[in-house]
Amino acid sequence: MDTRVALIAIIVEQGASVQGINTILHEHADRIIGRMGVPYKAKNVNIISIAIDAPQDEINDIAGKIGRLAGVSAKTVYAAV
């Protein structure tokens, strides 16, 4: 199956949702290239970026599940390759 390289950008406004994000990402750990999280205390948000190589349907599923968590926004950007 063909895979795509993408970046999932996540903004977390409710800290209680972090465990849900971690659970979802753990389920797809074999597809994750790298992860960076930055707490932005001045605005009380966390910013997470996930580099991933997976089939497009799986990437959409992951981003959708994360984006449906309370106080969480997720957007995906795909590489042209």
C-alpha cells in the first residue's frame, strides 16, 4: 500500500485531552517518524507536531480522532512526494 509523508499539527487547549492524544499516537507508533511538543505557557496551550509516513486514510483517521477530542484542534499538511 502506498504511503504519504505528512505533518499533523495539533493545538491543545485542554490539558485533560493530552492522555487521549498519547493513546491515539501510541496505537500508530510504527508510522510516526518524529514528534515535537512545545508548551506555550503564556497562552496556556500546547503545540504538538507529528511527522508521519502512512497511508492517507490512516493519517486522516489519526488526525480526525485527535481533532474530535475536547479542546483539541488538528490539521494535516501532506508532502508532494
